[in-house]
Amino acid sequence: MGLPLFKEKRFSPRSQLTGLLPGRLVNMFNQKDLNGKLVDVSSSGLGIILSEHLANDTEIKLITENYEIVLKVNWSSPDFGKRDLFRHGLTTVDPEVNLVRLFSEAGCLKQ
């Protein structure tokens, strides 16, 4: 008997990141900077691993030299067996924002 099929929930392809962030991530609730490992990016989403758990719908602001982009936590889960780390999926609030373009222009995409 085989394993159950995994149903992909992603709406757009992901690009791998160099790990560099083109600015700061700030939790809008408490104004604290978020430091973590960036995983991947899509046109409207960002994957990140943090040492803290963020509730769904928490608003995060990506502040760059030229932009302030609001993101919301869409989902969160423990990070694949790594103790005390959480993986989060963030999505842009403004559907016109293209995160892949922003990260590409900043030189943060893996080639």
C-alpha cells in the first residue's frame, strides 16, 4: 500500500533565496524586528523560519529602502523536527506587490 498523495496548496511557483533580506521584517503588533531564516519567495508570499511562533493574521511589515510592504501570517507550523523553530507562510496584503521582483532587484534570489 502506497503513501497518500500530497495535495499541493501553493498557487504560484517558489524561488529560493540567498538568505539575505532586502530590508527589515517588523512585527506590527509589538514593533519588534523579526530575525530568522528566509526560505523561499513567490510573487505574493514569503517563507520564513523563526524562533517564535506567530499567530495567523499577524501583520508583518517588510521595510526596504524604497518600500514598506505589509504581509500577513497565512500559516505556521513547527519546523520539520527542529526544536523551538517555526516555519511561517506570509502573504502580501496588497495583491499588486510582486515579491519575486523586489527580491530579484535586491540580488537576494539564488541563481
